[in-house]
Amino acid sequence: MKKWLLIPAVSLMALSACGSNEEGSSETTDADEPEQTEDNETVDDVQEDEEENEALDEEPEREEVEIDYEINPAMWTVEPIEGTEADPEVVLLTIDDAPDKHGVEMAETLKELDAPAIFFVNGHFINTDEKAEQLVQIHEMGFEIGNHTMSHPNLGEISEEQQREEIVGLNDRIEEIIGERPRFFRAPFGVNTDFTKEIVEEEGMTLMNWTYGYDWDSNYMTAESIADIMVNAPELGNGGNLLMHDREWTNEGLEEIVNGLRDKGYGLLNPAQLK
């Protein structure tokens, strides 16, 4: 990668003035004048700019988070790992079918609210440069990226070879785009086969379904109705694994959902804490 040395115009003028022998200019003695490079830059300037460029090239440090929650495969809830002192009064936010039309906007809303979530990605939504860039944006905002298969099939209705391509092929594609393989897998329609589970284990992922979700139901396709049910659903409780989708009405109701859950006393689990 090329490193460009950018010197402000004011600095160039100052250097020119220091080196000028024209009448009225301020001359310096050899003892006062800093060592010059061939391009009339001082050694100190060069070293400072090189250090700045090196800092820009470095990957931002990720805060280390202790893993103290796990998935209960019987209920699909998130629970404190035995022996930890993790707060049980938490819920996990997840967004499926991203990034379709509103994924980036949903990520921006969650970012503003300091609300962590997992975005479960479909391969057919990241098959262009523009859509891949949207995935990069979501990831760079700090959100966990999960695997939701290449083309959203019912895994119980396709061959083992196709199941592998749907899962591993998407992991490869996501890694190509963001430099990381997903840690979590969610099957379309919640349908997992024994072979699916083997692949998920081979890939070192955690299998995940959900405890409740409503935004595909025609009764909850407005911002008001989806916000109300997600906050007041009878299934809501400690460790709730909340399923939402990249949809217009969910996008519009997202802020109310987050605030409503917090008003009820629930913390929002950082997926990085999840085994």
C-alpha cells in the first residue's frame, strides 16, 4: 500500500521562508536549522508523518469482552454460563435477511441507541459490489455478522451437497468481504438437519434459532404494531432471543422496540459475550 506524505501548504510556506536568502527574510544559523531532506522537509516532519501513516494502517483495537453467556438449545434462549455472575435479565436482538433494503439504516439506528445485535446475512443480498459494501458498513459499525445461508432454502428439502454450499459457501463469501467468518448460524424457517448440524460444528459456529418474532405476520406489518408486540409479547422473558427482519415496518419501529425493552428492565446482550 502506498503511503502518501501530505504536508499542509502553510508548512511548505514556512519551510520556504526559513530557507530564503532574500532581503527581509529570517535566516538561521546551522545550529538552529533542523536537518533537511532532499525535498526540503525536516527529518522531524518526515518521522511524524510516517508515524501518522503507520497509525492509519493499523487495525482498530477491538475491546476484549468476557464470554459469559451461552445458547440453551432446548429453548433457544441466552443464559449465563454456570459459574459466572452474568446478569440473566438480558435479551438478544437479531436481524435476519440482511442487507436487503433497510439493513444499513437499521444498523445506524441501533448504533445511535448503543444497542448491539447480530445481522444474519443471506448470500443473495451481497452478490454485487454495492451490496457487499453495505455489509462492510454494518460490520464496521461493530455488529456481529451471522450466516443465514446463500439463498434462503428449506435445508430439509435439499441435498447434503447443496446444504454444504449454502452454509460453507456463504461463510467463504462473508470472509472475503469483511475478513471474518461468521460465528453464528441460523437456518431459514428454523429447519436444521443432522447434516446441517455437522457442518455448523465443522465450521466452529454456534447453532441458533429464536424464541419469538412477529414481523412476517400480516397483523404486525406497521411500525406501531410490531413495536408493541415485540415489547409486550407473552414470550418475552429473561434471555429472549428476538427475531426481526430487514423490513420497512421493523426498521421504522426499531427505536421504539429498543427503548421499550429497556424500559422493561432488560439489558441488550452484546453477541461478543455469547459462546
